[in-house]
Amino acid sequence: MNELPFRGKACWQISDTTNSSLHVIQSLTVEECIKATIVLLITIAVIVLNTLMIVVLHSKNYSRYLRDLPKILMTSLSLTDLAVGILVTPISLISIVKQCWPWSPTVCAIEALLIAALFHESTLSLLCIAIDRYICIIHPLRYHTLMTKKICYAMVSLSWFMSFSVYAILIYPNAEYRYDSNGIMSCEPFYEKKLIIILATTLFFIPPAFTLVYCYIKILRVAHRQIKNIQKCPSNAYSTIQGYDNIRKFNVKEKKKTYRILVTLGSISVGFLIAVTPWTLTELISSVWKVNLPSNVEFVVTWIAISNSFWNPILYGLLNKSFRSVAYELISRFLFKNCLTRIIANSFIFNNRFHNRNSSPNSGRVDFILPQTDGSV
């Protein structure tokens, strides 16, 4: 078995008696139980909320509120976060419960790539959304030329390809990864050279962060100014034209709707920066200056960053009334359908038992009696 730079224990380094399931569960401390519960709740929230987000985005009732291009980009972001809840956080949960790394070095290498690539794919997805909205508001006449479906799909594909290919090049040639039992509770990239750490931070965090801030400040200012200009439109000869006032009100309404969507998307970006910046700084400090932070600090900072994977649906629901109403409608329909199906099934079982009990009172089992025929019609 190849050895890895473990920051903790691998399960094959522990005796079979110590590594038994019963012994592991009994030996969990209160702190480890709390950490396991937090990771479990985050995993459930990420999977459930991002699944709901994807379903609502592609529902017929919500299609009239969101155009195709933002829908594609938002779906890519939700799929990234959903992949974190399916492929990353459950591995951490198992590692916490077992108190060691239970799989081979190959799985460790794959997990290190997944956590790094998916984490920064979220950054690039938010960047693509910001660029799309920037072009839509700042250059509205050129929007349909600059942003087509082909270009949108190309942006999404390129962001996924860049995230995985760059980190594969950084991680795999020299096995730049480790198992960390303090923060992520799983395998993560670990670079020996400071230059690689600075390069990774520079490429995937600092430029996107500044671009997000610039784009949303710019487009919110322009959108706010456009709404004011429409509302202050002076009465002139054109105002006497029939329907002019209705057109003006419609334009104000559309601009306000666009403004609310921008506020929502901007809030998602701000939430991402708030959640991720402390983790990025701690990773940079601990790697470059070789400073070992307290394990609880690492855990809190790391899992606040990972929990951002379920912040997006919550922020979108809180700030977007249309999304909230469609989500509520879908959830109510799903629960009503399940309840109705269960009621019908229970009533059918009850009627069947009642019928059999009356037809064969002395029998303890259910018999289906078919009528005998003599061959005649």
C-alpha cells in the first residue's frame, strides 16, 4: 500500500479490533458526534435544497420568470453544489465516524481533485452569471449577439474543464494531496511548493472575487438609474398617445423585476465571498507560513465554506417571491400526491381485508376465489 502524507490515521494503520464498527461507534467523543451531526445536516441540506432548486428552475410554472441563459448558468451552479453533497460531504461523514481514512490512496486522490475542482467551479459559475447579467444590463442592444445559447454552453463547459484539468495537473504528477482529519475530514490538495499555492489562489479566487464585486456594483447602479429615468420621464406630446402610459408602467415593472433578480444574484455572490474568504485565507496562511491552526477553528472555517453549497437556494428563495411561490406549489403538490396515494392504497387494503373477512370468516389467510365455469359462455 502506497503511503500518503496523512494528517491523521488511515484505517489500514489501525488494528482490526480497534477498527471494528462497534468499537468505533463506542469510542466517538462528544466533539466528534457534534461534528458528525453538523456534516450530516449539511449533506442533507445540500442535496435536498439543490435538487429542489433544479426542479423549480426547470418547471413550466417558473419558465416565465427566468430566461434560458440565466437558467442554464444557475443550473450549472446547482449541479456543482449538488455534486458536493453527493460526492464530497458523505465521504467526510464516514471518515469522522470511522476516525480514519477508510479507502485506498487512489480514492484519496480522487476526493482531493473533487473538493478542489467543485469548489472552484462554483466560483467560475458565479462569475459566468455575473458576466451574463453585466452584458444584459450594460450592453442590452448587443446582449443577444454576445450571449447566445451556444456561447452559454461553451462558458459552462469551459469552466468545468478548466476546474478539473488545472487541478489534475497541480495534484496528480507529484501526489500533492493528503488526508486531513482536522478541517475537511477528507482528502484535499496539499502543495509542498509555495508558488503552487499562490498560483492556485491567484487563478481561482482573487480575480473572480474582484470581478464579481465590480460587475454587480456596476450593474446595480446602472439598473437603479434606468428605473429612475423611466419613472421621471416627463409628460410631453407623446404622452397623449393612447397606451403610452401603460407602456411606461410596463417598462418600469420589467426594470424592477430585473433589478430584484440582480439583487438576488448579487446576494448569492456576496454570500459566497463571505463564506469562502475566511477558508481561503486560513489555507493560504497555514500552507505558506506553515502555521498549524487549532483543529476546531479549521473545522468551523472549512464547513462554513462548504455549507455555502446550500446557501444559494435559501437566498434565492428568500429574495425571489416567484421562486418561493413555485417551490411551495411543487412541494405541496408532491406531498398531496404522496398522501393521496397512501390514503387510496390504505383504503384499498382495508376494503380487501374486509371483503375477505366476510367471505371466509374461518380462514386466517387471504384467498382469492375464482368462479368455476363449465366451458359455456
